[in-house]
Amino acid sequence: MLKLELLGGFRLSDAGVEIPLRSRKARGLLAYLALDPDRVFPREHLANLLWDDRMDAQARQSLRQALTTLRQRLADHTPELLLSDHDSVSLTGAAVDVDVMNFRQALREDRLADAADHYQGNLLDGLGSLAETFDAWLTDESRRLRHQACEACEGLAAEQLAQGDAEAALAAGERAVALDPLRESTHRLLMQAYLKAGKRAQALQQYRTLVGVLQRELGSEPDQASAELYARIRDAASSLATEPSTPPTAASGGPAEPLDKPAIAVLPFANISDDPRLEYFSDGITEDITTDLARSWSFYVVPRNSAFAYKGGGVDLKQVAEELGAQYVVEGSVRREGEQIRITAQLVDALAGKHVWAERYDRELKNVFAVQDEITRAIAGAITPEFLSAEIHRVHRKDDRNLDAWDSMMHAYWLLTRFDKEDNAKARHYARKAMDLDPTSARALALYAVSHVMDSIYDWGPSRQISLREARRAAERAAALDDHDSLTARVLGLVNLYGKRLDDAAHYFRRAIDLDPNEAENHAMLGAALGYAGDFEAAQRLVEHALHLSPRDIYRQSWFNILGLVAAVSGKFDQAIEWARRATQANPAFPGPHRTLAACYGILGRDKEARAAMAELRRLLPAASVGYFREQLPIADAAALERYLEGLRQAGLPD
């Protein structure tokens, strides 16, 4: 029997072997018929559904071509799947196992756990627009199924909570919230589950999350039932006596957000030239850096007005940091000599008394505002990776038993850059620990999702599809918690990139850039999406911009690898070899560049070098094969991918 999976994408298979179906309209037609099996559809209805922009005769001819495509593709599997005559078409329900039908059956039989398991994502996710009429049907049907899945997950959570299994209820409830972040009943259920699990602080935080979501999306407040539940939980423990007497609201701002990550203060840059007119320039640099850094997910930025209280004269950085509640301080100076201007900047771990980073910028002062913009971007772009590097080193010195949520997340962040199976598993452990300590952390969930993306890329998990599915689920939950976090947007891009949905990936990477244009990794990953889609020049421009923003970034090995792969499939083998070599120098244990070296050397007939690179690749990925990389690599140009794979075959990689 054929298996048709429509939830979370489109996959047609027979005995576990995928049956490729390139035509998007043929996929849409098959899905539409499969959701109402054995029903006889008039040909006119199907033609108007998918070809509503064509004349009747043209639409019917297009329908005939789509049916012919399906029959040819399925002839060796289930020739009787599609039944048709001159006027009608139907699909034989007994010949195919459809996940949507299994989902619906589980709902009818009140098997909520099975229903939740069957729902793996939006209907035909990633298919794209086909026709106005079809798109309207798909939107309505997808919304209906998503609503049913949300109800199933919430009902399952309620059952599990009634049975005393609070942890299982939390997992099911979080899935429901990811499906519909505005559903107050689910938020209340999660609050009750946290309370049952003995996590009163998380229960209260769940209410605050609800407040933020409702205000951001609807401009409204929680209903009375939610506010009363919050009040009951708050008042139940004397340890929470410092909570406000009324529930926090978006309008009032609620209680101050706890500092669960370090803070940075940008002190006013000093004008040390004889030109008082540069005072506005130094203040402008300070304000712009403060504004740009505030976009980052990595730290809190002390408000401008608080930092500007220290303008003028020498200050004790440790005292300033303590007074402002900041771990790190950015300070700098501006000096003019003739038509030249020199800006210095440094990042200091003020509480530890250590310099983290310093740089000097010399420019011609032809256009004051252009120089101000350029220097602001350069400084803001350099600070984030240097800060993260300093935090990683600081956390490594701590006792593992005393790690808080931020420390655990920094461990996960660093381990993910190692590109190693064992380190990836450790990264997931620390991401889970951060999630346990702070269930509202979108960033911890995003890093957890990245670990599953890595599993899917390098075949470190149970299967590529299972790993990607888990990654997508976690990334969507992270977005439900905070859809204004650039890291969360970037991780959604990664999930789509390695799910081979390059347009969707590019959309999320652009969203990440909009949220934080100073995060170099956002630009590099957009370069990857555009490069894998066939635009080498765009990939090179974006990755080189990332390297300009953050030349010592801990992810630069990955950026070199991206350009190596894109250059190789673009036929630029000498450039590909150079980029791949730079990647192996940055991290010899990273498998990707060894693969590109083997492929390029194989294509060029440099057999000795090809086999040496292949030996290293096979050492790092013993189970690798041509078929494995064909499935894994998200290269849009099938011919270019096959040429790359042939190079690997020539280097000694088995099929």
C-alpha cells in the first residue's frame, strides 16, 4: 500500500522508498483527491480548482496532463489508485494510507495521543501558491486541521494532568500553545501543570507570557479566568509576597523582567579633540551603538539615559557596572586631526576587570553621517561575537552543578560549533537543562532545535526525517514564545534549509536580518539559502559581509564551508578548494569541507588528493554514501548536484 504524508509537507512512498513527484500541481491534485477518497469529482471542478486562470479547454487539458503524470509515476506501484472517465476522477481510498485520514480517525475515536502523533505540521507545508481557488481551499483546510490538532493536544494535556502526569501534560500543552499561542485555555492548563509539577515560578511566568502575546498580537488583556488563576497561584505561597497585588498587565508593564542574561552598558564616547562640534558626533555614535546592540538576543542593554549619566570625566568602570547592573561596559573615544577622524572602542568585562576586545578605526571625515553609520555598524557587529566568546570562557570556569539557564545555554551554543556527534548530544543536554530552568526561554528551545538539525545533516539521529521533524517542532515552539528573536527566526530558516524549502529558508533568514542586522550569522545563512538555490555571487557577497562584520566569529568555519559547497556546485572548483581548505584549518573535525575537497579533486582527476580527502571524510562520517548526500544536500540544481556526487564517487565514496 502507498503511504501519503501531507502534514508537515508532502511525501509519497512505497514500502519506505520515496516516490518523487516534481510537479507541484500534481502533488496538489493528489492531496486534494486523497482528503476525500472514493468521492467522484467532476473534471470541471478539478480543472477550475487548480487552473482557474485558464480558459475551460486549457484547464481541462492541464488536468489531463497532471493525471497522466500521476499515472506514469504510480504505474509500477498502484495502477488502480486513480479512476477516471471522460467526466470524472476519483481516488481509491483502500489503495493508499493517508496521514490526514489517520489523524481524523484518531480524533473520531477519541485517541488523542495518536491524533497528536499523526499531526506533524501544517497541511502541505512548503508547497507554495498553486492557484487562487486551490490556495483558498488549502488555507481553510490547513486552519481547520491545525485547530483540531490544537484541541487534541490540549485535551491530551488535560487527561495527563488529571492522571497526575504533570510533565507529560506540560509537553502536550506546549505543543498546543505552539499551534495556537492565543488560546488562553491552553495557557491556563500549562499554568496548572507547572503548579502540579511544583514549578510555581514557571506557572506565574506562563501568565506573563500570555500577557505579552495577547498585547502584541491583539492589543488586549487576558480574560478574567486567566487573571483569577494567576492571582490564586501567586497568593498561595508566602514566598511570593513581593509579587504585585494585582496581576501584571501589558499596559502596566508588570513586574521587572529578571536579568537571566548579562547586561551591557554603552558609556558616552569621549570627544578628545579640540573641536567641540564633534560632541554631537560622539554622542551620535554612542546612541546608535546602544540602539543597534539592543536588537541582539544575546544581552540586555542598559537604557541610554542611565548610561549618559556618566558622561564626562574619568569613571571607575567596576563601580559604574555595579551601579547600572551590567557585567560588561563599552567605552570609546573620538579624535579629529585635520580631515582625519579616529574612533577607538573597547569591550570590558568590568566586574572581572578584563579587556575583551578593542579596535581602532581611522576614516576621512568627508561625510560625517556616512562615517557615523559605518563605524556604528562595525562596532555593533564586532561586539556580539566577542561578548559570546567571553561568556563561553567565563561559563567554562564554573562548576557544572552551579549553572543557571544562561550558563547552560552558553555551553550548548559553544558545543554546537564543534560539529561533532558527541558534542552535539552534549549541546542538546545543556539546551534541555536551560529549558528546564527557564521554560519561557525561546533561545534555549532554538538551540535544542539546532541540535536536531545537526542530527539530520550528519545522520546522528534515528533518521533524517525524524530529526528534522523534531527540529521543526521545537523551532515553532520557540517562535510561539518569542517571534521577535533573531535566533529563533534563523533556526526556522535552518529547518527549512535542510528540509529543502529554500524560498522559505530565505524568508526566515531575511526576517532574522531585519530583527538583528548586526548578527553576522544571519547574513551568512541567507547567503547559504541563495547559494544553494544557484546564486553564487549573492552567496559570496553575503558570506563575505558576515566575515567583515565578525572576522573571528566562532561560526566562520561553517561560512567557509558554505562558500566551498556553493562554489563547487557552480563549477568554480579552484575557489571551492580554497574555501574548503580554510574551513578545515578552522576546524579539522568538520566533515563538510572534506566532502567538498574530495568532490572537487575527484572531478579534476587529482586522484591522490581526492582519496586523502575521502579517507578523512569516511573517518568522520563512516556511514556516508552518495545516496546519503543526495538526500541530505539542499542543492536546487539537480544536474549540478549530480556532478558534485560524481566527484565523490570518483574519490571512492560508495553509492
